[in-house]
Amino acid sequence: MNILLKYWYLLALCLFLTSCEKSSDTLVDPSINSPFLISDSVSVSQIFIDSLHQNADGTIPISFTISARAYDRSGISDLRSVSYAIYPPGSAYAFLSGACTLTSAVTGGDTAIYTARLSFSIDKSTVGFYNVGITATTQSNTVSNTLLSRVLISKNFHRPYLTDLYAPDTVVIPAHGKELLQFAVSV
């Protein structure tokens, strides 16, 4: 009886394995040709805002250039767009996005370079690491990998210094209460 059960189990396993579907129309289609971003670069890695001029509204203009090398097995003409998004420090939401322009490609080739000049303004208080994400999309809406680069926007953090100090030569401390003493400080 035990041998018959082993043969029955072996026969059921063989029937199960031979009855599996062998067609190529499965849920996962391995023939999708998605684009691929090979590399990216940013013209600066750190920007000190102390040396930049301010806009009339007190914000500071920031500008730099990004570029990305894109690959598409179907050819560069299959790429609909290469786009960027800028994420401020500590945020998962982009505050600026746009499209890169094709700057270098071989006719009929599968690799090209896309660039964009990014310009935006920030407050002095929003310094930190800004992430720049770049993605490519084909004509059939297939999205590539995302390349992330970081740009540090920072202050030099100089110590404040006193200028034009107007104070009396002698300060008499009152016996009771408080006396307000004012200083002019330039930062």
C-alpha cells in the first residue's frame, strides 16, 4: 500500500508539471524596452548664498546646469521626454519641475545627452541639501530609472560683529528692577 501511494504521488507530480502553461503571453512581459539613464551630472555641488546678490523681495536667485545620458534600445527617437524635479531639504514633494533638452545625439543612435539650466529663488532660511531627480519617458509612457543628485545650498555662517556701537561709557546698574541697554549689531 505504501509503495502504491509513492507511485501515485510521483504520477500526480509528473502530470502537474507537464500540464503547466508554456505559452509566452504571461502577465510579465519581458519584451518591454524601457529607457535607461546611464549617468547624470550637476555643474555645482555646493552653493554659498552669502556671496550672491538678493532679489528685491529678499530672496536669493539660484541657478545651475544639470545633464543626463539617456539610453533607449529602440533608439533616441523613441524618447518622448527627459524631465527633472527639484526637492527642497526634508521634503518628498518637488517645488520645481521641467523638461531637459536634447543637446548631443548620434543620428539613429540609442544614446544621447540631455541638459537643462535650472533657475529658482530661495529664502535665506531654506538652506540645505536640494535633491534633483531626472527621469526619462518613452512614446509608450514607459518610465526609466530615476537618478538623484544633491546640491548643498548653504551659508558661510560668519560670526556677527558689532559696528557703530552707541553706548554710554559707564553703565550704572539699578538697585531694583531692570534697565534696557540697546546695541546696534550688524550681521
